[in-house]
Amino acid sequence: MDCSITFDIGATSELYAQLTGLLAGFSFTAVVIALSRSLERTPAGQTPAPDPIKESLDRALPVMICSFLALVITSLTYSAITGDADNTGRATIEELVGGLTFQVSGIIMFYSVVLLLEAAEAWEAANHSRRLLGQFVTLVSFAYITNGLDDYNDARFRNGTEPPTWVATVTYSLLAVYAVYAVAGYFLYHRLPHIGGRSVTRNAAGQITSTSGAAQPDHKRMVQKIATISLLTVIACAVGVGYYSAYGGEVCSTAPLGVAVGIMVLSFAVSVAFSTWFFLSRQPDLE
């Protein structure tokens, strides 16, 4: 039985495996740079002076390490999908799961860049990058998942059959809601409350300075939890793809429609959760 679709999942997955492997190399380089500063030692007999940059690097380092590991695992996941691409039924659902791993690993990679910019006290670049990441990169990552759902529908509904209309309704409704949310958040970015950490001001010379105090909450533990949960999510998806490629259905059999739609809804929830956190944890506006 011929159940092939026009979209070449195997070739695309191979390219994504190469891309995520390349990004993992860049992430590893960033980890080494951050470690070189974190490993600096205070000379014997001297009291270590407060170092806001080192504190920020300590906050960013767990995200950078988890980003590196997540990208490596995502590359392996896409390699497994490439090997199973001839089984179109399985490959379409694996594409959705792989898209979820790419979404999570990509977002935390960009997040590590934002934290690195904040550690370097490049506040204007960091604020702008966080704004774009939270409002639009998460939107694009969710839209990427919906493309995988189209491939799934092509494989499951063939020979003249059409997917239920509610699938398209749910898909386009989520995209529309998120697009409105992203645009509104972008324009209201400086008008709504935040729970940002370090206070950023301009001195008399126009230079940007930052301070930290007890009045400003420290997000270090929360950032570590986000990085850890993200990495565990990527690992769970990779294990799922490996198990499904080995013990899944026949060549033309696909997973239930509810599973595919559930992955899309989960991707929507991931995007909203990341976007909300980036929005609320942004730094105070320059004074």
C-alpha cells in the first residue's frame, strides 16, 4: 500500500539533525566562555568583592548547559526520525514529537543568549532580545508544530477522505489567539507589571548601571527549574520517538488523531508558559 506524502520527512529531519548539532556546538562554546569567568578565584587572603556579572553568569550557566544537552538530544531524535522515514505513518507522529523537542531546545537556547547578554550588562540588547523571544520566537515555534499536524493529516486521511473540520478550527483558533496575544504583549511590554531582578538605571553621564538588592527577587532557582524541566521534556520526547520507531504500528498506520492534536495543544501550552515567564521576569525599564 502506498501511503507516502508529498513532504519528505526523511530529508527534512536529516537537515534538522545537522542544524541542531551545529547549534549544540555553539552552545558548548558559550558554556566554556561562561565557565572561564565562573572559575576565577580570589587570591588567598583577600575578601571576594561582590561581582554582579559573576552572579548573573551563575544564573545563566544551568540554562546554557541544559540548552547544549537538549540540542544534542534533539539532533539524535531527528536522526532516529530520518532512519524511520520510510514508515510514513509512524514518521508523521515522530515529526510532531521531534518538533516539540526542537521547540523546547530552541527556546532555552535563545533564553541562554538573553541571560548571557544580561550577565554582560548589555541591557538594551538583552531587553530587546527578551521581548522578541517571548512574543514572537515562541509564536513561530508553535506555528512550526502546526505544519507537522498538516503532514499527519495527509498521511492519515487519504484516498479522498478529509480530516474532521474541528481539527482545522482548533488549529487556526490557537494560532489566531496566540498571534493576538503576541502582538498585544509586544506593544504592552513596558506598561504591565514585571517581577524583574536587578534594577537598571542611567547615571549622570548617560551610562547604564545596575544594582541588586533585597527588594528585587532573585530568579536563580526558578530559572534552574525551568532549564531542568525543559531538558527532561526533551529527554522524554526522545525516548518516546525511539520506542515508537521500534515498536510502533505498520507502515501506513498512524497514531490516533487525539494524540496528534494533543501534541499541538501541548506545544501551545509550552509557548504560552515560556512567553509569560519571559514577560513577567523582564528587567525594569531604564530610568
